[in-house]
Amino acid sequence: MALSLGWHIIIACFGVALPAMIFVMHLRGIRRDDPVALGLAQRWAKVSAVLFAIGAVSGTVLSFEMGVLWPGLMGPFGDVLGLPFAFEGLAFFLEAIFLGIYLYGWGRMPAKQHVMMVLPMALTGIVGAYCVIAVNSWMNDPTGFRIVGGEVTDVQPWSVLFNAHAFVQFAHMWLGAYMIAGFTVAGVYAVGMLRGRRDAHHRLGFMVPFVFASVAALTQPFAGHVLGLGLDERQPAKLAAFELAETQESPSPLRLGGVLVDGEVKGNIDIPGLGSLIAMNSLTDPVPSLDQIPADEQPPVNTTHLAFQTMVGIGTLLAAGVAGFWVLRRRGIDLLEKRWFLRSVALAGPLSVIALEAGWVATEVGRQPWIVQGVLRTTDAVGDYSSGLWWLLGASSVVYTAMTIGAVVVLRSMARRWRAGETDLPSPYAPERDADDREEVPAR
């Protein structure tokens, strides 16, 4: 499940964020009569279609895994989680419909109608992602049901879908999606500029996603801070692991690095008082400590702590980098002329992926031993598969490896043909068009 989710979440980020970038680029193209912008919008849409196709495969695998691997969760709590998953499935199909209309609408629809087809793509991507995040938020702070005599009763599906922390957790994930998609796409054009391709195509292809990524990177720390408020009450063990607080201190320090070895923290750097300020919004309130939590309710501390600090560290680095870029640009210094900056942007995409994966490791590992906080333990939710599970893991690894290789091969082939001058790659099953009918149809 970790393999499947860790792979799928990266593809899902492009499904959430890329439509908005396509919309901005396409709108610029028709408003300014800019063929470069229109060409970029069309290319990004084709890339989005490839990613959507492989995301559909990995998402289907996940839907089976939820039922097969977690009978102790989906059995008793199926009625609780059914509505969010149903809406997510509906959003997926609607996104596929409008993606198809947009892809095949080039040269066949009036420009103003055509560009509007991107908006339902963006909206359904957001709705689908929200539904999944709402389920995860519910797992961290369960609500909308009662347990009577060991049975789940009085289910309130809407309470699950709109639980208290779903919107904030979604905002945190939504911004992360824009960071991944924005920095990755900008990094592609940064590499092109490093290789001497500094035309309008590459500069515009860099700037639009970089603006999206910049806004997300600068906003993300605030969203993360708001999400963390109240964690001392909802999940004190997770917060104690985040802060590596083995004993209670008032005020609590901000602990950088370090690992817990035989109950003692080693290799850390402490900044006095800052832990209370960041984690508790207080100058004196102590962070919950591990010695207050029963041993059988503590998560894997070192994994949780290091994953959390990896996410925060990379996020801080990216936010500082984009802030510096825009400050210097305002002062007339264009870092796009600096090769070291372009190399840094090329690395920003992979770094944002690492940050997102680390954030999910911190969230999920930090909740252990619970799959539903305080209600259902992970060991009681997972099925008993003995050695057969390893065969399933092996088969899944082969599938995801093949999809990764296939995606890379297809995308590289598309990029190579675009560089060779093939501006209008054919789409499968599309009707033939005359040569003079390949441009965007003007608005009537």
C-alpha cells in the first residue's frame, strides 16, 4: 500500500495542478494572440493526458488494495467512507470526459468555448483530491459515527466528508501539488535553457509554472502551521515524535536533527523556546513528550521525526529560494541568466517530490499504531495473507516499474518530436483535419 500510494500521489499532483497552468497559458494565447502560449498549452495538455492514463491504472490498483489489504477497515467502516470515495470516482470520470473534449477540441471549437473546457478539468481534479484527503483527515480525527456493542452505527457521511480538519489538510496537500507540478515543469525548461535554448518558448514555459510554484512555496509554511495547531490534543504522540520530545520542557526547544537511541536523544541541535512557539503558539507551553505516552501507543519515533524535518527543511529551502528570486528580479537582477540558478530549479522538482513523500511518511507513520486514531489499530485492520503478500508486492513493483519506464519513454519521445519541429502530434482516433484547419478556431 505504501508503494502504491507513494507512486500514485506524484501523478495525482499533476492532475490537480497542471490544468490550472494549462488554463492560464491557453487564456494568454487567445487574449494576446500568442502562438507560443497556445503551443505550450496544447503540449502540456498532451502530457497531462499521458499522466492521466497511467494515473488511472495506479488509482485502480489502489481501489482494489483498499478492499483486499484492509478488510478490518473497509468492513466495519465502509458506510462511513463510502460517500467520499463515491464522489472521488465521479470526479475522476468527469475529469476524463473534459480532458477528452479539450484534447480533441483543438481546431474544432471556438476559442473561448475551448479554453473553458479546462475549468471543469481543474475543478474535478480538486474535488477528487479533496475527497481522498477528507478520508485521511478523518483517519487522523475520526467523527460522524458511534460504536455500539462493537458495531458502527449512526453514520453521518457528510460529517466525514466535511470533518473539522479536512479543508486545512487539503490546502496543505493542494499547495504541495502546485509545488511539485510547478517546479517540475519549470525545471524541464530550465534544463532546456542550460542547453542553450533561450527562446520565448522556453522562457514562457519556465515562467508560468514557476509563478505557480512560487506562490505555493511561500504559502505552504502558513498552511502547515495552521494544520499543526491543536495537534497536541488530537495526536499528542505524533507531535512528540515530530519534535523528538523525550521529556517535557517548558518552554520546549526546537530540535533540529537528532535520533532517539535507548531513550536518549543524540546528534541534535536545540534552539531554546522555539519549539513551544511553533508547535504550541505559546512562549511557555510545553510540547507533549514521549514519556507521557504508553509505549504501545508511540509511533516509530525516528522515522516520524526525520521525515517531518525533511519535509520542513526542503519546504523552507524552496520558499527561501523563490523569495530571493523575486526580490532580486524586482531589483533588476535576472537569475535566469545564471546557470547555477537554472541548475537549482532543475533540482527543485525532485526536492519537492521528496518533501511531499516525507510529509506523507510523517503523517501516516506518525499515526501508528492506529489506522483510525484512537478507534482502530493497524494490526486489527490489515488482512492475514502470510507469504502471499510478498508475491503481491513483487507483482505491484513490476507494474509500477513498467509504468514509470513507459511514461518516461513516451514523454521523451514527444519532447524529441516537438524539438524536431512536429508541432501537432496526432492524437489516436481523432478525425482527420485539413491543413488550413489546424489553428485555433476564433471566437464567434
